[in-house]
Amino acid sequence: MKTYHPAQALIIGSGAGGAMTAHVLASAGMEPLVIEEGKRWILSDYGNNCPDGMQKMYRRRGMTPIMGSVPIGYAEGRCYGGGTEINSGFWHRTPPEILLRWKAQYDLEASYPKDLEEHFLWVENQLHVSLYDKPWPASTRIFARGIEAMGWSYQEVPRVVENCEGLNYCPNGCPGGAKQSMSRTLLPQAEQAGAKVITNCRVKLLIKQKKRVTGVLAVVQRENGSEELIRIDAENIFVCAGATETPALLRRSGIRFHIGDSFRIHPMLKVAAKFDEEINAHKSVLPLLQVKEFWPEISLGGAFFAPGHLAMILSENWLSHKDQMNCLRNMAIFYVAARGIGKGTIRSSRTGEDATSIRYTLAREDLGNLSKGLAYLSTLLLAAGAVAVYPSVYGLGPLNNEIEAIRWLDELLPKSGLSLTTIHAFSSCPIGERIDRCAANSFGKVYHYDNLYINDGSMIPDSPGVNPQGTIMGFARRNAMHFVEEQ
Ligand SMILES: Cc1cc2nc3c(=O)[nH]c(=O)nc-3n(C[C@H](O)[C@H](O)[C@H](O)COP(=O)(O)OP(=O)(O)OC[C@H]3O[C@@H](n4cnc5c(N)ncnc54)[C@H](O)[C@@H]3O)c2cc1C
């Protein structure tokens, strides 16, 4: 077996958390080594149709099941840059109220808004966090119209983009390079500063010796389909493999203290809405607004639109709704997201193959919030002029008037008919000083180990209630800088 020279720092995963860690360590002169399971794509590979994009850049082509009382479809990135290559780029700082709740519940050190301010500011400058600089597309204008009709407040959410052409390619990778994903920003900068990145390489196991992790066993996938098992020794290891694969890797390496037992998500319910006017959502950037009126428990927003995505929503009641596919120019897709009070578990496959088992128990509060959210969203869309709203719920809809919509404020949606999705996952290895519930200390150092760290979505102690990339990057920078100072 080939053994690589010891690295001072080995980083597993090159997504939001891993790229940030690599950038901070490389800037401090540490020459970190990044191992990424997915492939390094170039701009000309980006922007293909959804099935191609998902085959290239997503784990399990974007079809990871979360098991539980309600089926939940989960998608995450698997490529150089991780989820930041395929996400919509919406940017939020962690809301102050949420930071204070984490302080109270997890005794998270150095996590007041003032402690994170410099990290958020730094990322916002680097990733060009900004508002859309062109006129809003029809789907955004219609959404605004409905929100105003309800008398609610909304905000255009800033995104990590520069010169977005609104081409509707976000989930397939941005072919114009407008999205400031990690492959466009922090990763190449880290490589210039001395970081090395090995792609097509999946870490199977951490090698332990008492309270230290001395290296990893990993499998490199060659272009010709062959595989090679390698060993890489390292002085410090950062696991940044994302909210599902970080706990999976730790657990199968025998590291299980509060690991993979408190997985959280933002469960999402999607609807398609049909209008008399043409929207052409399949040709424009997704709706740019979010309704925070009912935050933190409920958020409403707009989702990516492609014919396949519309078909998935209509397929819940295909026989009666399939003809709506002919009206796709007049349709747009929106979502209700709950903050996610339920909890789940992550369990690894023993052999290290890509077969992690994910469970989530939808809390009664989640069901209530999704039901209420559907009432709010559908009423809003009808007020905006929708002629029908098609929820992704078997046996339900279309909702054609306010009375059919508003009833879900007081009734629970049938669990047996729900088809939920999520793209926001976290909290499987929470950080904080509360050793009775946390997997790692406030700066991501895994309890009971001297040189093992986590620095990705898995460390987020609880649902942030907002798109998570900002929270992950802010905390990852804070933690990596703390590590550098300690060395
Ligand atoms: C379609 C979509 C849209 C989204 N939209 C938004 C949005 O608009 N705004 C927002 O804030 N968030 C959004 N998100 C979520 C956001 O992208 C993620 O929360 C974020 O990327 C997670 O960062 P991370 O570092 O935890 O993990 P990731 O970014 O998922 O990176 C983990 C990396 O580790 C690699 N890896 C895993 N296991 C191993 C292993 N054993 N060995 C080697 N490498 C490994 C993976 O291949 C992956 O590249 C979206 C996500 C998706 C999927």
C-alpha cells in the first residue's frame, strides 16, 4: 500500500467547511492536504441538464433517502467544492436569536454575534455577497405581489454571486462562473498558498492510536475505473465531509461519543402554482425572496424550476394533475420550510462503502408547522393571482381558493401522503462545552481526542432556521483560526 508523507493537517472534504479550513491553514503557511471524494470539474462541465448535473456533482445522483415516519428526499454535493457548487447561493448570517439559544443550550463559547461579525464580514467580501443587480424576474415579482397583498414583510435574500445572468443553472453548477462557489474562490486561493487537493479519493477509515488519530485509509478512483488503497499519515485531522458523511466516517472508525445521534434538517414541502400569465420560471433565476413573518419556525420561499422538478410535484397525484405539464410556462415552484424540531440518526455502512443510513423522526411540531406553512403559502399565492396551487401531497389538491388553503392552519396534513425534501442538514456532531450533549468542544475539537477536529455542517448545534452556508463558513473560519493560534 502506498503511504503518503505525513501532512501537518489533513482535511477530509472540500465543501463550505473544508474549503474554508484549507484557506485559513494554507494562509498560515501550513500546506494542508485536502482529500475530496468527488471529482474536480471545470466550468465547461457545468450547467448541463439536471440529470447530468446530478450524476456528476451529487451524492447518489441527488436521491438520498432519509428514512422515518415520513419519506424525505435529501440531496448533497459530492465534488470539488461540495454543496457550494450546486446550491442557490442564498446567504444568511446566523440570526442573533439563534446564536443566543445555542449559547444557552450548548454553552457555545465565543459565539455572540460580535464574535462572529468579523468572520461573516470576511466571507461576505470574499464571496461578493450581493443582491440581484437586474430587474426581478416574473416569479419573484409575483411572489412579492402575494406577500404585499397579505400585508407581510419579506426580504430579497443576498447571494454569493457576481454578475449573475439569471440563467437558471444553479443546481447544475454555474457555467458562467457567477456563483462564488468554493471551486471559484477559496479552494484555488488555498492551493496557491500551498494547499494540495486530491480528488476522486474517499476516506474509508481514520487510523487511531489511543487519543490520537494518526492518519487515514482512503481509496483513490482512477479514470480507468481501477481503485487503489492508500494510507496518509497526518499530525492533525479535520473531518469536513458534511452533515451525513462526517458522522458516518467517525462512527465506522469507532468514534461515537455524541456522534450521529442528533441529526437535524429543515424539512421542506414544495408546491407548484399556476398563473394566468406566463412566468417562464424554467428560464430565469429562482424567486429571490423569503417570507420571514413566521420565522424561526416557518419560512416561505421560491425553489428552482425545471420540467422534471415540476413533474415530481405533480406526480403525487399524477393521473389528475399530469395535464398541468402543458402549462409549465405559467407555473413556478415555492416551498415551506420548517426549522426542524425533530431529530435523526446517522449510521455508517461497516465497510465504508457509500451506503450511509439516515433517519429522521418528523416531530409533531414539524408537521404542524408544515401544515400552517402550506396554509400561509397557498393563501399568499392565491392572493398573488394563482388559479391553482398543487402541493406535493398525495391525495391533496389542487387548492383553488382561500378556504381550501386556510384550513391547514387548523388541521394537520396527512402524514401518510407527505413527500418532503431537504437540502439543509446539520447538527449530527454538535459543538459546545456541554459535554453531556456535544461531540466536540466549542471550536470543533472532538472530545477525548488530541488532534481530531470537525469543521462543517455537522458541528452546527441545532437548526439555524436560515440557509446554512453562512453559518457553516462563519464558524469554520472562527474554528480554523483558533486552531492556527493554538499551534
Ligand atoms: C441543491 C442545494 C441547494 C442549496 N442551496 C443553498 C443556499 O442557497 N444557501 C445555503 O446557505 N445553503 C444551501 N444549500 C446547503 C449548503 O450547500 C450546504 O449546507 C453546505 O454546502 C454544507 O457544507 P459542508 O462543508 O458541511 O458539506 P459539503 O459542502 O456537502 O461538503 C462535503 C464534501 O465532503 C466530501 N466527502 C464526504 N465524505 C467524504 C469522504 N469519506 N472522503 C472524502 N471526501 C468526502 C463530499 O464529496 C463533499 O464534497 C443547498 C444545498 C443543495 C444540495
